[in-house]
Amino acid sequence: MKRDEKDLLNLFRALPLEQQDTLIAFAEFLAGRSAETPQEWGEPEPIPRPAEEKVVHAIKRLRATYLMLDHSKMLYEVSECMTQHVVMGKPATVVIDELEAMFRSRFEGLKK
């Protein structure tokens, strides 16, 4: 294992479980940046929103719903929403509503 990988693993292990989930979601988000965008697509197949959903899980759900979007272009906005929730205490339901609107808006813009 490379030194960078060991450092990352040690940092990951030092985090509380919820922050580990956040780090995993962020890493998955970054990994998805290299995926190619399909040339043609239909309406996204929505994944139902659970009654009580964490913001991290909502991001994963929305990324899976909107596979056709270039998630790397949304990194700043998604990170900002996560920061407002984790650091500033904004309620998860409000942040998830904003994320859903953001993903839908990006999809609508892509269709045009």
C-alpha cells in the first residue's frame, strides 16, 4: 500500500461513522467524474425518497437517478449543501429538497 493510501485510510478510521459516510459519498462522487455521459437518454427513473434519509444517502440516490449528468460540474454546489447541513446545522430535509431541485434543474438544462 502506498503512503498516500495509508494516510487516507488512517484519516478515514479517525472519523466518526457519519463523517466516514460523507467521505465515502464524496469519493464516489469524485470517482463518477470520469464516467462518460450518454448521448441519448430518457426521463430519469426516480428512486423513491425514504421517509428519513441522510444527506449522504440522498446524494447517492440522486447520482444514481441522474446518471446522465456530469457530477463533477456539480461538485461545488453539492459540497456547499453538505457543508450547510454538517457545519451550519441546516435540516437534512431542507438540504435534500434543495439537492433534488438542483439535480432536476441540471437535467432540464441538459435536455435543452
